[in-house]
Amino acid sequence: MPKVSIVHTGSRMLAVPVPGGTITVKPGAKIASVDILSISDAQHEIYKQRGLSFTEKGAKKDKERASPPSEDIAQLEKAVEVARQKHAVALAAAEKETAGDAERKALNDAIDALEDAEDALDEARS
């Protein structure tokens, strides 16, 4: 069962086989992610002629994750370091007695940015 995204540019509704039955794809519809049953090359060609296109999901990401370029990891490491520096500055500003809502918001934003950068780096390394 491949996971695909579907784009329908045709003029008629089409049924696509999925586990447990079918789904109806209306003209102009875009479905971001759906599991479908395997279809033959002949069926695929018929869908294509009627304006339905499938794009397999996950294959490209898996390939990219399998061998991430070292430059990408280096950029992500640099982004984490920059986020840590901004976090340290925001933390120092928020700890002052004169700190207000703006400083606390800046600290929360810096924490979120640091977590996002660390998550992206961890994902690239795995």
C-alpha cells in the first residue's frame, strides 16, 4: 500500500482503490496524503489520461535522510549555535528586574527557535 498525494485536473469524478473500499476524487481536488492499493501500469495510464496524477510520498525524504550531505548538517549545527546564543541573550534580558512582557516573549520565542533548530538537526542526523 503506497502512500501518495493525488491531484485531479480532469473533468469527472474518479474512484481510487484504498484499503477497505474506494475514495472519490472530485475534479480539481488535491489530496495531500492517502494510502492506496497497488494499481497496475495499465490502470495508472487510464487515471493519467483522465487527469489524475499520483505522487508517491516518503520516497524522496527517505532517500535524503539516508545520506544527508555534510554541508546541510554543518548548516543545521550553525543554526543551533546561533539559536543558543540568542537564547542566552534573551534569558539574560528576561532575568533582569526591569524585565517586562516583551523580554519574556522574546525568551519564549528564543526557546521555541532553539527547540526547532535542535529537532531539525536531530532529524537530519537520523
